Amino acid sequence: MGLIAVWNKIYRTLASVRTGIILLLLTVVVSAVGTVVLQRPTTDPEDIQRAYTPQTLAMLDRLGLTDVYHTWWFIALLGLVSISIIFVSIERWPNAWRFYARPYRFPEPHFRATLPLKATLPVADANSGLNVAEKVLSKLGFPVERNVDHDTVSLYSERHRFSVFAVYVVHASLLMIFFGGIVDAIYGYRGYLMLDRGQVGNTIELRTGSVGPTKHLALPFMVRADKIGMEQYADGAPKKYWSELTIVDNGKEITHKTINVNDPLTYRGIRLFQANMGKSDDLDYLGLVAVGKNDQEHRIQVGLNQVVPIDDEYSVRIARFVPDYYAQDGEVFKKSDSIGNPAFQLALTNKAGVETKVWLMPRDRNMSEDAPYRFAATEMKTLEFTGLEVAHQPGQWFVWGGVILMALGLTIVFYLSHTRIWAVIVNDDASSTALWIGGACNRNKEKFETRFAEIVTGIKEELNPEKNGNNVERDRETAHV
């Protein structure tokens, strides 16, 4: 079998409507599985471990079912469905275009004989019969055109011819949605960025479905958290988190916005959502009472990297902050990064520039005896942090465009149908002149049958005004199916 024969077989298979439907149903089933099985990028690992046994979780991970939408086989399935839709559309496009570009305007005898919806009405003469039919059709909203074929005049009317392309609008919408999903799966990412108030950063922790070491990614710009806050209900429960963010790109402040959960900041196609907030383990400021040799008290607040005057003689700064300390051999060491048993090394500097360092342990109240001041901690405040969900989904514009296009296509499918009506003068069995009228539509046939009966009734009323349009039921029988 040659390459051309193989290609033709593949093409015929993928151009089959049955193949397209099977692939589309398979995509829907797999997508449904992705909504039932907990997905790793959006679910806490501990929740997943609680939901499944280790053996089940290992099997789900191995099959990629804990991150369905980013697996290679799901991307391949979307690509295969898209190719099938393209081939199906190509295969049927010539007939659709021929039907649209060259509509069948003149009803020849063999066509009139096979048309299901038709009626024959006696008329006095050809001209008056066609004039009445044209008048009634125009009155009911059907545009009419006259056609001449071999000296025979006929009427042709149609509405919504463009609706024959509705299926291609739906096909295009599916292709856009699938293409957006493929782009997001390959080039998109989600991550988490935590910033203390006043901090600038751009390194996010990627949220991936793979099991393994944490991956990080540097954003192409910097994010600064200027302010962080929370609105509360009357009972103290949190109502809304918010953060004031500034985007810094190439050293320049580009944009500034206050974000919350449902109102992200978007820059260069990357969206920053408010995910959470809380207290960090980084020091904001320390409240101190400094008591001198004369027992005079001085109340001050000292932040990291700040030098604060105590009086005219001395100033103080925090030389070292240990959030959770332990002491060994006269030295202070850090036990952990979480605030548990804090210690502060204070640096006192006099006018002559002589510096004296002392340790302040608020819980143990240990203090150097030779310091010019005795210190006591009155308040310790840590910085607030904001947790930002970072999402880059370059395919979302295609997805939303596809959704809008699908809504348009389905509107055409369900609410508009291609209707065609023909009228021509014929000779009936008694060799008298009669008006033959027929109609066809591609959808909503029951509704069109009622509409066609109204047309026939209207023509009969115009042809026989003295009857004033009686016997509607008899008219419906004349317009038989």
C-alpha cells in the first residue's frame, strides 16, 4: 500500500462524521473525569492524599488523571478532534457552497413531483395567479423574485440562506476552543507568589500536576506589595482580602491597582489574583521602653534597617533578629524561621560613634548589665503577607472567542432556518390553469408547515375574496405533506 493510499484511508476515516462524534464524545468523557478526580495543580496535596489510598493515587498519577488537562494524550486527543472537524468541514464544503451560491430557483416537473410540501390552486389566468402569490408572499415577509426559464415565469422566495453555514460556525467555535486549550496546556502556567508588605519579587512557585521537587519561574517583571488589608464582618470573620500592587518593569513603575479575589491585575497577559493573606515571620517593628541610668523612660519603635534616636545622646537599631532562638556557649543560634521564641540584638550608638550591642530576649528577659539603658519589649508586630495566584493562559482569548462564536452558531441553528418557496403556473388534470406552490426548509419543519398553510390560505382568500377565507382546515389538507 503506497503513501497516497494510506493517506486517503486516514483522510476518509477522520473525515467521517461518525469518527468525529466518537472523538468528541471521548473528549467530553475525559474532561468529565478531570472534574471528578481531584487535580493536582488546584488541589492541596494533603487533600489528595486524604481522598485516595496510596495505591489508587499512584495509579492515577501514572495515568495522568490527576492532571488531565496537561497530559500529552489529552493534548493529542484535542488535536485529533480538531483535525477530524477540519476534514469533515472540507469534505462537505463544496456541496454547501454550491447550495448557497447557486440556489435552485425554478421548480422543474420532476422536482415538483417529489417535493413533500405543496399545493395546487385554480386561477383565472397565469398573470393574475402569479401577482396574487407575489402579493401574499411579500405581505407575509417573504421577499420574492421572478424567474424566466424557457418562456415560463416562476416565483422564488427564500429566507436565511446563510443559515446553511451555521454548522461551519459551530465547527469554527469548537476549533477555537480546542486550540485555546492546547495553547494553555503547552504554554500556560499557574503559580503562587508570596510577598510581605513593601517587598518586591517576581519568582513564583509553579503549580504543576507532576510529583517531584518544587519548580520555580521568574516573571518578566517585578511585583511590589504596597499595602495589604482585610475587611471584616461585625463578628470579626474575614469578609474580603485586598492588596495594593505596583508593577515594576525595567526599573519603571508601570501600573498600580488594588486587587481582590474577583478583580485581578493583568499585565502582559499574566493575571495576579488575590489568593490569601496573613502574618509573616518577618519583623515590621519592635516597640521598646528604654530606661536610662536616671530611671527616665523613653518609648520608641524600631523597625529593621532603622536607626531611631533614644535621646540626645544615644540612638538604637536592630542589629540582628532571630525569630526562634536557642543559646549555647554564650552564643545565640536560630532554631527555625517561625516566630516562636524571638531574640533581638540591639546596637546602641553614642555621639562619638561608639557602638554597644546588647541582647534582648523578651521571654527570658536576659539583658547585659553594662548597657547604658535597660530595655523592655512592649510590642512586636510582624509584616502582613499577601498570597497571589499567578496565571498565564495565552489561549483564553481563543476559548472565549470560541464560546461567543458557538453561541452565535447555536442561535442560528435553533432560531433560523433556510426556507424556500416556489410558485409556478401549471396545467392541472382538467387542462385548466392552476397555480402550483411548494415550500421546503432545512429545520423547524412543523413550524414551517403552519407557515406554509397560512401562505396557501392567504392566496386562496385573494383569489376568492367573496369566501372571506373560510375553511382553514380544508386549506391545510390542500397544503398536504
